[in-house]
Amino acid sequence: MIARRGEPVRKESANLVAEQLARLQDIFPEAFTEGKVDFERLRAMLGDTVDDGSERYSFAWAGKRDAIRLLQTPTRATLVPRREESVNFDETQHIFIEGDNLEVLKLLYKPYFGRVKMIYIDPPYNTGHDFIYPDNYTDSLETYLQLTGQQDADGNLLTGNPETGGRYHSAWLSMMYPRLFLARQLLCEDGVIFVSIDDHEVHNLRLMMNEIFGEACFKNSIIFRRGIKSVQAQFDTVNSLAVGHEYVLMYAKTPQTRFKKLYIPREKARGGSWNNHWRGTDRPTMRYALFGITPASGQWRWSRERSLQAVANYERMLQALGVTADQVTQQQIDAWHARESQNRKTKLDLLRLSKTGKPEHYIPPTDKKLGSDLWTDLSPKGTSDIRALFGRQVFDNPKPVALIKRMIGLITTPAGGDIVLDFFAGSCATAQAVLEFNREDGGNRRFIMGQLSEPTGNPQFPTIADIGKERIRRVIARMGQECTGQLSLKTRETPEDLGLKVFKLAPSNYRLWSDVGDDMPDVYPEQVELFTDPLVGGCTVENVIYEVALKEGYGLNCRISPLPKLGEAGVRAYRVTDPEKARSFTICLDESIPLEVVRALPLGKDDLFVCRDAALNDEVAATLALRCELKTI
């Protein structure tokens, strides 16, 4: 076998411990001796901030150390593209990943570290009957493959978490801890995570998130209304009151995170008036002609002078922007309002004009409180969203799209390509919320959905992942067929993204060395023979490129462009570019790369070139090492 020349490509996901130690060393280099942490020095440097007491407040459960060890174990898995299940694969930036979300989060850690603006998850509530991921502390990919029937036909996919197990809460906490820890790493500095939960685990979840995110990063425990099951009438007494709410815990990445004021448009004011600028109270002095209409009763919200000035401000804005009331976007209104208010050093009232020429005003989501944590005005039924797409209920207890859209409106902005992540995606209500919100305000938000292949018993949609993918495809199809929307698509600054890029968790394309004992010397030649080709049989060029890109820190929306065939042998190379990171590399997977091809490749000192180690002879390897950065498989 030819000796390796060049640094090897990364075969596993990032090592979290190594990366965290590197960041600690950047801050406290004096605390490291021969690459190890000297805790006595670190304590001395931190001074009085270190708690040396034997008794301190902490949150622990049986299995916590194993959960941390599982978090720290890199994964050897990869993500393979599924073009046949996708929509506009090469153009879209919306992503769905089928597979165990812990493995997926480990793979996303390096390319998406600090890039996600908002995370929403609706994990198992630990009622005793729902699914708990049976994480294997030695090889969670193998566990996933067994659970989904990809490796062992006798694997049992669903396991409950009954109280008779003795570690009822501990099993759930051990499942959630590594996933939430990784989720925090993906959030950007002003990012926010929302977690739906009920009374079964809200207390434990709050303590765990305090530990992972920090108590100062807790923002709210939002109350969300849900359907109440009726109490059986034949009993004279009940053992508890019926529960009519759930919680959504909201944590920020940093304590300094600030939120926008939360407004929603109100189509119809109380009392039946067509106008949101109208109030139900009756003050004759507040009734005046506005847009040629004088109310017979009730009153306008503002005085005549203030209303007319607000209308004039709005018309002046439209003229300055060179658009009509039908064309203007909320992003343009917000930017103009912020600029003008700053110039005038005072708040600038705007009274929007609707398509009918009538004034339109915005009100907070609750009657009297702006940004309240009581989101009881939202309908608790997400089943109607599902039925509108499938014609029947194909998923139990989906979250309402309106709930997630409210979170999106609070945290994200239309421009900038904010990423919204949901790694307990279920039926993918979050994806529908992102697509619809982008249509409403002209935004270019992107989603990443992750869902395990949990079986449904439905032959049409065998797994929950199948339901989620189909829901997204149906939303895309419906939006594509709509002739008119809330936004004129001709005025969008970026084209509307109505696509879906599907990936699936799978074993690595790289051959993995199997340990053999000293009593099995005959096995070594077989292993060496296998490793003359470092790639497993049957792997495709595209699958290998995505694995190299992902583990080298390139996002799943990187562009893969074939270069013109080179040399007499027609060697094929590809340029892989991540436009958001302004990074790229060239890869060639041919079994032999002649010197003439290397000389023809457009490579510079700062360029990365990846190829098979066995494809290079000594002269070619030396030439590449002088021209560029070389990594080999």
C-alpha cells in the first residue's frame, strides 16, 4: 500500500472536547501545561470567582455522566442526498434530514456552529407512552440503524419509558441533555430556542436548560392553550383539575438578547367595523372624516391631526420608495420608519393604507399587554392545518402553524437568510410556518428539519419522517399554485424559495478499520487489502463529496460544480463552494491522477485539494504539496 502523503480528511464529526479546550486555551493559555488543563493554575487565575465549598447547588440525575460522554463521542455517520424525494434540489436552501437527531446535530456542529437564529422543538413529553431515544453510549449510529431496520430486521423501533423502569425522569433527561447542549452551540449570538413541554417534565427541563444555557439566559415560560379533555360525569369527585395549557420555554444564547415588540395585524375590529383604526368606544369629538368616511358611531383611535399626519407620513414614504401600497413590504416600512424616526428624534406615526384605500393599523397580540407570555389567543388545534393538506388527520397532536409563526415573527427578520432549526420536526409544522411567513413578508428565511424514521403503521406514510417530507412538498405545491398572495412576488428582493433538499443519515462512505486481536494474524492482510481503496463499494461521487464537505465544515447548501475533464484520460474534478463562508475546495475521486492533470488544475497556495491517497505517485504528491493544501482519503 502506498504511504500516505498529505493530511487525511476528517473521518468523524468534530471533537467537542478538543474544540472547547482550544477555546479555553485561547482565553487562559497560562492554565495549560503540556496540552493539559492545570486546574490549580486556572483556579488561581479566576480568583474569588471559584467556589471551593464542598456543598453547592447542582442538578444531577442517574446517567448524567453517560449522557455527557455520549455528547463528547464523535459520530462516523454521514448524510446522503435523496434527490428523488426533494423539490428543486440544486436551487433550494430548505433542508430536511431523516435520522437520529443526536447524530445529525453532531454532523451539523462544525458547518453550522453559531449560524442558527431560531430553534423550535416539540420533544417527547415523557408521558410514559411516547418515544424515548435509546442512546447507545458506544455507537449511537449502530443503534439508529438497528432501530430503523437498516441493519437488523429484528430491531424494535419504538421503546416506551414506563415508570417501572426505575429511572423514569433520568432516561428522559439523558436523552435531552446532549441534544440541547449541541443545539446551544448552533445558535448565533442573538439566537433563541423555544421548547414545548407540559407538566410532566417542565420542572426538570427548566433546571437542565438553566445549566446548559445559564439562568440569566432564561427569558419566558410561555403559556399556550390546548384542548381540555372532559371530566367523566359519573364520578362525584376527581383527583385533579383538568389541564388546559402547555408551556414553551424560551432561552436566549446570551443574556443581552433583545426582542422586537410583537404585533399582529387585526383584520376586523370589535364591533364589526371594517377598520383597524376604529374603536368601539363612543366619543363624538373623535369622529371625523378620514378617507372620505365619517363613522356614524364609535370613534377613531387617534385625534384628527395625528391621523392625518400619520397618513401623510405613509404617503410620503411610498413616494420616497417609489412603490404603491400594494407593493411595499414590511421590511421597507420598518427600515424607513427607523431611519426617519432617528432623523427626527421622535416617534413617527404611520397609518398604513390597505388595497381598498382604507387605513390599516397594527395592534398587539393581546388586548392590553404588549409581548405577554400568555399566548392564549391562539387556537390550540394544529390538526386543521394537517387536514387542509392531507384531507384527514395523519399525525397526532401537531403544533399549530400560527404558534410557530408567532415565534418566527418575534425572533427573525425578513432579510438576511435567518436559519430556523427544528430537530424534533414531527409533521414539520415549523417548515410550513417558515414557508408561509416568507410568502407574507417577502423574507428569505431558511429551515433545517430533522426527524427520526418512527413508524406510523400507515402504509401510505410508513414513518413520521415520510409525513413531514410529504407535508412540506404539499405546502410547496399549494403555494406554487396560488395566483395571488399577501405579497406581490414581483417586488421581492430575492426569489421565493419553494424547494426542499432531503438528506438521510447513513454509514460513512469511508472504510473503517476493524480492530483485530493478536490471536488473529491472518486477518491483517485482509484488512490491508481492503484499505487499498479507502471508499466502500457502491458509494457515489456525490455522496463522498457531501461527506468530505460536511466533515470539513461546509454547509449542506454548498454548490458542487464539475470542472471540465482534464488530460487524455478525461479526469473529472469538482469545485465545492460554500458561499456563506466564502470557502471552497477542489476534489477528484478518480483512481489515478497524472502529473499533467495536476499542472492543469486551477490551484493556488490557499486552495484545498482532496483526492484518494492511492491516486498519487510520489512526484504528483510532491507537486500538489508545493502548489496547494493537500488532503487525502
